[in-house]
Amino acid sequence: MIDNGKNPSHLGEGLGEGPILLLGSGGREHALAWKIAQSEKCEKLYIAPGNAGTATVGENVNIKADDFEAIKVFVLRNRIQMVVVGPEDPLVKGIYDYFKNDSELKDIPVIGPSKAGAVLEGSKDFAKGFMQRHNIPTAAYQTFTGESLAEGKAFLKTLQPPYVLKADGLCAGKGVLILPTLEEAEKELEEMLGGMFGNASSRVVIEEFMSGIECSVFVLTDGKDYKILPEAKDYKRIGEGDTGLNTGGMGSVSPVPFATTEWMKKVEDRIIRPTVEGLAADGIDYKGFIFFGLINRTNTPTGEPEPYVIEYNVRMGDPETETVMLRLKSDIVDLFEGVATGTLAQRKVEFDDRSAVCVMLVSGGYPGSYQKGYPITGIDQVEGSVVFHAGTALKDKEVVTNGGRVIAVSSYGANKADALQKSFTEAQKIQFKDKYFRRDIGADL
């Protein structure tokens, strides 16, 4: 190991127990910070910009996650040994390449893919083309622009309802529409191509609908080898019974009952390995998380349920991270070191056998308009569960609401029902004006 404070360019032997900088400010970042802070290999943890929760496990730094210049100054001044990227935005904007191409930063590892790799999430059209090229099972699709609106409408007529429309670019999880009738699909296609999601929907992917239950699978890769992390299922709709508008996520459950050893072997053989090998074959520099949004598809050509890819993300999911981190027993900094040094194959991943469930407390009105700045009470009364802050801030030393998704209450249990009951019980103790949460997380499993 390198002595603390030495130049991190001696990467070959490991990274040394130096300061780590984590970028981001949501529930995912609090969960990552909570896990990183447990590592003996983390001498000090900074989070930029962080939230009221991350301040309890590290030191928040008032720098935006995509302000590369300010990040550079901070990294050099504080002798940061590793940068872990939480959200997709800095990755799509090329923070990995920014470090790699800077003579002062190039030896400091960034956990996250290159800009070329981040296009897997940054462009739905690119991701679908990648899957087609590498024979990875996904829904049949075509991509359209404003110029090809008529062709898009003609393609819709060849599909069975419901109709799936996806904005090509990043829309913070809100750019996917599933529409029951052809008329609605045609109308929404026009609106999307007309700028409903700004530049993100200047291209729209139309794909066949896949029925089945969804599941999120996560891996860490150093570009050649990979380690599979605990899987999870998240709940996107605001209303109970999966009704109402899509959100960033209302809760998550891990493990997922249908993700058996046999099912996960199919996922690894048909999806994970071809993805990692495909990235390498395409010459894409990828060192970080890959999130596979999967569906156990029931309307397959054979009629047998099979795993298919809905989408890729290039970072951990939120609120899945708030259960996955509870179930990851391994030292996450050790795994990151394996990613950075290309020695991931030599590292060990261990899971906690217990179930973990996360329930998200949100602001009234979310995902529409909502108020911020309400005081939050009762966090200190929570017992036996882990409270992750998603949209919170400190105002005059008081924790207040600062987002649509405010707090995630995560709990262990001997089984799913046990973990659920624990999260629901503890969630009642936390109070803020117009608080809302779903009471049916995991009920469909």
C-alpha cells in the first residue's frame, strides 16, 4: 500500500488510504457515502455538494457535481486519491475524460465510464443499437426525428398496444411514455418531437411493449472483468398499485424472488458478459457501474419468460442503492480500487443474506409541483433502520425538505415482509408537512 499523502500515480500497488471525493447530492450518494465511510481504506470522505445526511458520514463541499474546474482545484488542494461519481450528468458531460486528459489529474482514478461509455445512458438510440450489434435481448425498435414523424406514425401502426415512446436523451427518469391507444401515441409522438422534453426528445425511440416484472441488476467493471452486486426491484409510480405518474422511484426491494440462480445465470451469459465484452470490442473505456434495467419478459416468441434489457444506466440506481448497499458485505473501496487498477477479478464480493427494503418519503405534490423548506422531525427517533437523505438541506442547523424525494428509510429483515414492516413502522416516526409514501412497496412480489 502507498503511504498516505503520497502521489496517487503509484497506482500499481493499490491506492493508499487517502481522501475520497464522492460527487452528487441524492439518496444514492448518501447510501454510497454510508458504505464508503465504513471502509478502512477511506481516510477521509468529501461529498460535493452532498446533503444534510451525507454531512453525518463525511464532509460536504459546496461544489456542483458537474463543475469540473472547481472539482480540479479541490482535488489537487486536498490530495484526493479517488473520485467516485454518483449521478449520470457529470459522466455524460465527460468528467472521466477531463481527468484523463489533464496532466495534473490523469493519475487520480475516476470511478465512472468515459464520455463514450456514458452514451449508453445518454442516448436511448445508441443503447438500442449497441444491444442489436452485440445480440443482447431487447425490444424491437426504431428511432424517429421531427423530419420522420410520418414514418414514426406508420411504425406505430405495425405494433400492438400499449405503445412505448422514449426520449433519446436524459430526462431525469421522466422521458418514457407508455400509452394505451394508437391515437394517444400519435399525439404524444408529435408533442415529444415538437420539444416536450426540450432537446432530449429531438429524437424519439419507439419500441414494442414488453410485459413482465422489472428488476435492476448492477455490476462494477474495470473494463475487462466485472463483479455482480445484489439485484433490486424499484417502484416508479407515485400511486399505490403502480398507478399515477412516474417518479424517480418510491422504494426498492432486494433480493428479488424471481432472480433465481438459474435466471441470473441467463442474465450473466446473455446480457452482462456480452455488454462488458461489447464495450471493450467497441473500444469504449468503461470503468465503473453498469445498471441493467431488466424485465422478466412474458410475451416472448417462445412464450417462456426470459430476461430482456429495457435500458442501461451508467451509475447506480436510486432508490435501489439504498437497499443494495445494505446487502453488499464487501468493502466497496476495495472494489473501487480493483476497478481503478484493473485488478477487479482478484476482489471478493459478498452479499448479506437478509432482505432489505427501502421506502421513500416524498413531498406532497411530487412529481408535480411541491414546496421546499419544511422542517423535518423524528429522524433521531428511528431505531434499527438506516435513514438516507435524498432531498434535504441544513437551514439554521435544522434539517429541511429540499426536493421531491426527501428521505429513504431502509431496513433489514429475515425476509421481505419483515423488512417491509420495519421500514413502514420507522417511516411513521419521521414528519414533515405534506409527507407521503407508498405502503405497498414489494407487495407485487
